[in-house]
Amino acid sequence: MSKLLQVQNLSIEYASPRGVVKAVDNVSFSIGKGEIFGLAGESGCGKSTTAFGICRLLRPPARLAGGSVVLDGIELTELPDEQFDKLRWSKMSIVLQSAMNNLNPVLKIRSQLMDAIVAHEPDAGKEAAKRAEQLMRLVDLPADRLDSYPHELSGGMRQRVVIAMAMAMKPSLVIMDEPTTALDVVVQNGIIRKILELQEQFGFSILFITHDLPLMLEMCDRIGIMYAGRLVEIASRQEMKSGPRHPYTQGLLHSFPPLYGPKRRLEGIPGHPPDLIRPPGGCRFHPRCARAMTQCSSREPAVLADERGQVACHLYNEEGLSVEQASAARE
Amino acid sequence: MRYNSVYLLKRLGFAFITLYVAITLNFLLPRLMGGDPASALASEKALGSQEVVKALKAQFGLDNPSLLYQYAKYLNQLLHGNLGVSYANYPSPVADVMVKALPWTFGTVLTATLLSYLVGWLIGIRGAWKAGSLFDNSTLFTAFFLNSVPFFWIAIIFIMIFSFYLEWFPLGQAIDPGIDSFSALDKIKSVLYHAFLPVFTLIIATLAGHILVLRNNLMRVLSEDYMLLAKAKGLSAARRKYAYGARNALLPSFTGFMTSLGHVIGGAITTEIVFSYPGVGLVTFNAILNHDYPLIQGSFLFIAVSVIVCNLIADLVYPLIDPRVALN
């Protein structure tokens, strides 16, 4: 699969009165054309910040501290603002959390769908109006809803509008930041189906961000797990289901009750995410890790990349075996 | 039309009730101040005889001590458009005194209010949009400073510097004494010359509030998700700033703006006193000093009606600018 998006060593910092917060620390991953890549982790792990860093929507005091983002062969981090603005929406659009305030409360839906089109094609005029109607049909909303104001729509309908909006310029990448979090389960299901249907139809790639791991296992091709600003594991959906390698991923998966199979005790992960101004040395997860060893607190684990994905943990050596297995193999 | 007749009738009904209450209070309040203006007037004009006092009392409707009688007489007069006769400017009717003062107040206070809001809003928008910039910091600092300085003090300082020492502007009045012999152009010149300092002072005095409120509102709006989405969509800075940002930030200020317009007619008492400017504010102030009930009532009535009308307009216009306001 050819790469659409390549993120290399992305670092993002926040200046705070107490010091610099390393919200995203050396994160690298790539997304293939037409691939759905999930990014998961606890609140505050830096998954949304990573997304905003990619599409240059960081708000001060957050700032890009280093790394590179290549989209379709274009290095985004060095692009001047005016050129970046041209790229926005036409190459990459976003869908934010389905809260009420995704849409401007004083403008009609029509005007909010059309201004995205007209911003990139100033001569679109009448054609933009026609496209707005097509976009509504795309998400199964009647075209007369174009004359509604956001508050006249239900939460689910608003989110459909936002998704329709994201399709306006046929982007190659859609970043979805918790697109269904504020919706009830039934509506959520409908929205996810719609997203998958559109993805099938147009073949765009998705960077899907959520803390809802079961949902992610349902719809993403590959999944990255973030902890305290670092990407600790990337694996395909199948690998994630059959056996994630990082203890944090394992803990995360065990925090959700299984829908099928025997009942089991929910374990969760003891402790709290660390203070990112003074993160723990070595592996950032070690204070909470049940399998922590001596080197975990002193040395940062190297990233091991193999056919199963990649993982950053001292439990796995170069060959992708656990340390116990490796020492057993040596004897 | 975004609203129905029920909404319209409700608002109108509410305005009328408010007006009625205002008129009643307006009748009662001056009478709580005590004093007997008819005797005072009679003695002042050396008309000491009992008959004169009695006749004056009858004319002013004070011959019957029953409040109810006076109230009924007052309402009856109002219905006939009669605001009574001013005690202090006897025998000028209140309406004449008011009509003489109104143009001055309108010219200065309305101009100052409109300019102050316009400039304050523009500065607030720019400050919030470039939050933390030199422009933002310096306007913020100035606004906080102006906001904490008493208004009459600014007015006095301005008079002292610009009128007394520099002699750029007159010390008082709205127009030169020999105005009748002036040409039309000179009249306009004279009016502008006299109005400049009061208008400028009024703007300075109210500007800071408008800057701070709009800046805060816009800062709050800028942190909304739809602003982020607007940026992600690649919308132009102008569209984000005005159609998405300022458009939303101005909504809470609209009612305040309409209320200020309603108060324009009451004049700016402090300014008019300091600048001896013959507007409604000064007339009201003197009326209170003179126990001039009819004039006080007339002036308060003008203010009450204009505030109520402006609020009514605000109620009717608000649903048009904020689609979220329910209309049933």
C-alpha cells in the first residue's frame, strides 16, 4: 500500500507557567492510501494534539517543536501559511467531536457548506449550491435542511452535516477526532456506518481518534496506541485482537468488558497518567506497569518494528520475542 | 417573517404595562421629595397674596391634597398630550422646555454613543483577533485605565486643558451668543465647535467598556469549535473574523447597545453640567434642584418612553439576528 501520510518524529510542546509540557514526543507513523488508521489512548495522551499538529490547527501556547509531516509527497511543516490554507479541506478535512458547537450557530447549513467550497473555488457560485444539495443527500439528509440553522437539527443530524462538509472537496485524508463521542449508541452506530460507506465510495484515508477501543477494533485497519505523548505500539486490527504486545495496550484492552465469551474481572490500569512537565525517565509507563524491570526506569525502550507492527517496550528484544523467550532461546 | 403576531402582541403588551408603571412611579417620586413649589414660586415672583398662591396651586393641580385626585388629573393631562407648565420656567409649558433641549442632547449624546460603540467594537475585535499583540496590550491597558477614572474628572481635566489653558474650545454653552446674525455655515461651525469637547469626553468615558466587553466576548467565541473548523476549512481570515467571530461576539452586546440608545434622550447629566451644555440632562438637573415637578416628570417620561421603545425594538430585532431565540 502506498503511503498517503507520513509523520516522522513529530513533537509538540505547550508552554505552561510550570514549564514545558511535552504533549507529543517523537511520534512517527504512516497512513496508507484508503487506510483507516486509529489513534487511541487515555484522555490527555496527546492523540488530538497529534492530529491538530498534522493539520496546523494548534492553538497557542501549543507549538510544533519538531518533526516532519508529509502528505501526498508534500512536506507540510515547512509550507507557508497561504499555501497551507489552499491545501486545507481540498487535501485534508477534519471532523471534530459531535458537540453542539461544531457549526456556527448564526449561519444556515447551506452557507456553511458552501463557504468551504467557495473558499477554494471562488467561481463555483451556482455549482456550489448544487454541490451542497448533493452533499446532504450523501449523508441521507433532505436537501431542505440546508435552510435550517444548526440548533434546529438533532445531534446526529449535525454530525452528518459536519461529515458532509468534510466531503465537500473530496479530500484524500479525513481526520476524525472523536466524531461520535457525544452521541448516543444508536446514533453513533448510524454515523459509523455512514463514515465507512463514504470511505468505501471515495477511498479517502482516515485518521480516526477515539478512546473507544472496541469501536476502533471494529473499524480501523491499523491502530496506534499513545501513552503520555508517545506512541507505544502500532499493530493491525487482527494483531490487536489476537494479542497486543505492550503492557499498556493489554491493560487498555482489559479495561473494556467483552461483549461475548465468559465473564471476566475488569482489570483496568492502576495509577494515573504522568505529569508531562516532568515525565518519568525511561519508559513513561513503568510506574504503572505490572511487568516493569530495572532497565525500564533508566533506559528509553527502542522501537521494534517487525511484521506484527511496532512496539516500544523492553520486554521485546530485536527479534520480537519476549525477554523470557529470548533468554530461553539462548540457553 | 421569523415571528408571529402572538409574539408581537406579547412584546407590545409588555411594553405598555412597563410604560404604565413608569408613568405612575414618575407621578409619585417627585411628590416624595416634599416642599411646596407653588408657594415658593409665588414668593419668588413677589406675588405673596393668598389668592395668587391659590390660583397657582389650582393651575398646577395641587389645590386638592388628595394624591388620587392629582394622579387622575396627571393621567388625564398626559392623555391629552399636556405635560403641564414648568414651575421654574413659568409660564413655559414643559413640552416647550423639553423640545428646546432635545436637539442639543440628540446631537451630542447620540453621536457620542454611536461613535463610541463603533470604535469600541472595532478595537475590541482587533484586540481579540490579535490577542497578546502590542495593539491588544496597549488598548487593554488604556481601557482599564479609562475604566477606573471617574468620568466627571476626565470632563473637568479636558475643560481645564483644552478650554481654559489652550483655549481651543469654549468653556460652555452649545452655540455662540450672537448666533442670530450668523450665516448658516457659521452656525454649523459654531455648533460643532461647542459640541466637540462634550462629545469627545463622552466617547472617552464610555469607550473602554465597549472595548473590554467585545474583546472578552470575541475571545470566548474564538475558542469555540466552529472557529477551529472554519480555519480547517481554509476560510479567509476576513470571513472567519467577521462572519464567524464578530457576528457571534456582537450578539450579547446588541441589547446593551439598544439600551444605551434608549438612554440617549436622557442626556448625559454629568457632561452637560460640566460643560454647561443646555441639553435634557442639564434641564433635568435644574428641574430637580427647583422642585419643578412637571418638568421632572416630563423629562423622566421622555426617558422612560425612549428606553421602553428601544427595548421593544431590541426585542423585535434580536430574533432576526440570533436564530436561536425561540419565538413562541
